[in-house]
Amino acid sequence: MGLTVEWAHTPESVVVTADGDVDASTATRFKEAVAQARESGDYTDVYLDLNRVTFLDSAGLAALVEVASQCHNADQKLRLVCTTRTVLNPIKLTGLEQVFTIVDSLP
């Protein structure tokens, strides 16, 4: 399966929704789409809605870490919106739940 990334925004936040696989073949496109969304306005909060992600591998995890670093450097608060085991299991297995702020739903 491929990957679709869309975003919507409010005055203070941008919500980026990923749908599909975030893996070695799509990680670069994922990071670029998130960067474009983050830079499309002056946002303090970035929400990554990962509930429609169907596969997340090590390249996808690395992409999330890179996005987190970029948000930190831009003084943006990153929150991962995810409730599915597809995303939560790899994050927890690698200990990255200590790095990310994970929430159950969008504000």
C-alpha cells in the first residue's frame, strides 16, 4: 500500500494525517509532507494523526524521530495521535514512548 498525507490547520496548530504505510519506501515523502505542513503557517502545535497508518517499520520510526527533532528545533510541540497497535507496538518496543507525546484523540 502507498501513503497519503493531508493536513488541516487552525490558527495555532496543524494536523497532519497519514494514511497507509510509513516505511522505507515512503519515509522521505512522509517527512517532506510533514515539513511542508509545519512550514505552511506559524504553528505552535503539530499533531500527527497516525490512526490510519497500516504499517510502520524502522524507517518510519526514524522519520518520526526526525520530525520530532525538527519540531523541537522550531519550538513546536509535537503530539502523536494514535490508538492502534500498528503504530503503538513499534513505538513501545523501541522505547520511543519516552520521546513522543502520545494522545488518544485530536483536540
